Amino acid sequence: MKNRTKWQEMTEKGINGVFMLCGIVAVGFVLCITAHLVIAGLPAIMKIGLVDFILGTTWQPTATTVDPAFGILPFIMTSIYGTAGAVLIGVPIGLLTAIFLAKAAPPKFAKVIHTAVELLAGIPSVVYGLVGMIILVPGIQRIFSLSSGATLLAAIIVLTIMILPSIISVSETALKAVPKEYEEASMALGATEMETFFRVSVPAAKSGIAAAVVLGVGRAIGEAMAIIMVSGNVANMPGLLESVRFMTTAIASEMSYAAAGSLQHQALFSIGLVLFLFIMMINVFLNVFVKGRRAA
């Protein structure tokens, strides 16, 4: 019996060691990525100048008749507008769908919708872009009488569809984890089902819903392949019916032909560094916001 107990303790310690090692490896990957982006991206920012790089409105890295320009403000603003538009449309739709699936839908119907959401999550990004390029872009072109339907509006619609599965799945899981006693107590006090869902279940699951929003934002701002096919990939300041270029599409479209070690190549790494910092700031803001509300 003692030998068995010692064996169990050794097994538990071994498993704990494996878990700790996995955690250390995950943190190490993040630190390595951060260090590489900083080392590869800072030289270009120092050569170009932080103000000219961040606030410059012209991106002409291969210009020959004039001096090359490396302003990424159009990319930053386009990424902000595109992500914000997708989140403003996708979060309400995704949250309401999650509430319906978790609380109000008949089990058989909820199972069908849940399966459809899982299939939607498994579709490759390039397929979203292909469908958007074939159906959405020509539709926008005809409706608004534009020379090209590859616009910020098309990118926002595609991003909205792409972030829905993450928001629905995570929010649904968070809502199902709310103790039944909370809802029963609310209805016992005279609240209707809808009032209970929105005033009790949703606030109780806000941490999980915030995590869903973070995943959606990360998916939207980090997408490249689908967006490059429907946005036009032109370095313009953002307009809803203008062809635009996101930070991710700028990197994806130019990295293949930028000469290694050139200022253009370094500037693309600098864009990646700005994108990385942008995502980090969004995560910190949402986490602080949720914790602050919870503490209050």
C-alpha cells in the first residue's frame, strides 16, 4: 500500500512537471516572438522616424522617381475601422445567437445550429475570401455603382462572418456554465425569462463573453488571406466604399518580394511589431475593463 502511494505521488509530481513545462514553453514562445519582432522591427523605425512611420500617409517603398515613403497610418486606420466594424456587427449577432442556443432554443434545433456553427468555424480563410470575391464584391459594385466592389465594406462583412463562430461558441459555453440557481431565483422573484437571460445570465457570464470578444477581435485584426481578396489591397486612407489595405495584407502582399535586409523588408517587420502591440493593448484593455467591472 505504501509503495502504491509513493508511486501515485511520483506520478502526480511527474504530471505536474509536464504541465509546468508546457506552460513555460508557451510563455517562452510568446517571449521569443516578441523579442524577434522588436529586434527585426526597431531598426526600420529608427531609420524612418517614429512619427513619419506611424503618422505618415504615403506608402511607396519601391519608388524610384521620388524618395521612398514608409507611412503606415492608412494601414493602421483601416485595421481599426475594419475590426471595429466587424465587432460592432458580429458581437450583437453572435451574443444573441449564443443566448438563443444556450437558453431558449429547442434541443434538436439548437444541435443543428451548433453543428452549422462548428462547420462555419472549420472553413478555411481562403474559402471565405473566394466566396466574397465571387459573390460579395460584384454585388457591392452593382449596388453602389462602383468601378470596383473590393472595398472596406466587403472586408467588414467577410470579417463579421468569420468571427461569428468564435463568439457564438465561447459565449454559449459561458452562458451554459451559469448556475441554474441564479435563473431560478430571478424567475421566483417575478422576472420573465427574457429579463432573466439579459439581466442575470449575461452579467454572470460576462467574463466568458469578454473572452469571446477578445478571440473575435484577434481573428478579425489578424486575418490576411480572405481580406486581401475582397479589400482591393490599395494603400488608401479608409473609406467605407474605398479599396483599402490592412496591416496584415500589407505584410502578406509585399514580404515575398521585399529584398532581405532592405529597408522595405525591415519596415514590414515593423508593421508586424505595431500589429502585435495593437493586439496586446486590446487584450489588456478588455481584461482590465472586465476585472474593473467585476470588482465594482
